[in-house]
Amino acid sequence: MNEVRALNIPVILGTSRKGRASVHAATLVADLLNRRAGVRSHVIDIAALPLPVDDAGEAIKQAAYSQAISAADGLVIVAPEYNHSFPGLLKHTLDSCLNEYIHKAVGLVGVSAGPFAGIRVVQSLLPVMRELGLVTIFWDINIGQVGKVFAEDGRLLDDAFVRRSDRFIRELIWMSKVLRYGREQVTIDEEAAEIAKKVPCPNCGTLMTHHADKVVPAAATSENDVVIAAARACSGCGAQQATLAPAPVSELP
């Protein structure tokens, strides 16, 4: 019998600001996930990623971040609210990948020093999640007046945070399980199934499932090209893969 793989759900800490209170929320959420049976988590700190600022998008793809997102079954993004939205460096980091996100669950945690509890940062992130191909769960964690929730040394001052996070975590785990099954077992159509049979996993040799196509304008060589990224997943080892190819003539505008 094959051993069931643990769900891998990292937490992205979405700010590099000095004195950031969001680090305490990210650390605690990762800890709460690790307490669940069959789940492992760790914090991805965007401040530690050596991303250049003289380019953007997949041109600045960073290997360690790309590999971490490829291996993930779901994600949590913890972000503070800056001027009615989320930090620019978080967007810069998220944009460095694309196919690595497709058909994976994501839960959003908004942090605010004020009374609005990070609600506006969650609202701002939602359309970005959709464009990246992530699937948002319907529970959020909203932390307002963060100084009353965490002490400066990271101690939790409000135990209600743990109780409020329970539904968020249970829904994130459920959605991560369902979407992993879909990526690895369900093809997008019969034609895709035939294509997928020809693509063995480079790691273990298992035939990979073709679970998504996404238009990638940046990969086109002219304005008349429509380039498609075909996303695949391996049910044997969980590897993710994408290949680029021009769209079939029938799909061109």
C-alpha cells in the first residue's frame, strides 16, 4: 500500500518591513498547521528572497521559491495592510511564478494595526489570487489591532485567535486535499488525457495528469502568438510540471 503523502502547506510572510508584527501571525499559523495530523508547514519569508528589482514577472524566477511553491499542496499568505492594500514586494514575489500556483488552495490572513482587521488587504489580494490560478477558501483570518493580539516578542496575548483560526485551517486542509486529488487524477478533457499519457514524471516515471492550461502572453514571440502553459501533476511523487506550446489553430482569436 502506498504511504499517504503529508499535505505541504507553507505560509508566505508577505512583508519585509522592519519591526513587522505579521511575522508573529505567520509563525503561529505555520505552527497550528503543523499540529494537524498529516500536514507540514513552514514560513517562506519574502524578505529573505534575493529577487532583483530591475525586472519583473517570471524573468526573475528564483529557484528556491519556485521549488517551494511547486512542492506545495496549498498556501497561506499573511500580509499587513499598507495604505488600503498589500505590500508591493509581495506582488513582486508572487508574480515571479505562474504554473506553480495553478489549482492549489490558498488561505488569506490580513493584519492591521488599526480596527479594520486587515479586511482591505484580503479584498485587494482576491483578484490577484484568481489571476495566478490559486483557489481561495471562503474563510479568512483577520487580525486587527495586532499589538493587542501579539506581544513584541511574539507571545500570543489573545487566545481567541487560535479558536478563530480553526475553521480556516479545516477548510484549507479540505480544499488542499481535494485540489491535490484533482490535479493528480482528473484531466481537463479527453484530448488532454491523450496528451498526458505521453508525459512521464521526470522524477519517478509515473504518467502525469494534465490538469490545466493557461495563456502566457509573456512567452509569445509576436503579438499574433497565443502561448499556452500546460500544467501537469504526478500522482506518484507529487511533482509539478508545465510546458509551453502555441495554442492550436482552433483556439486562436
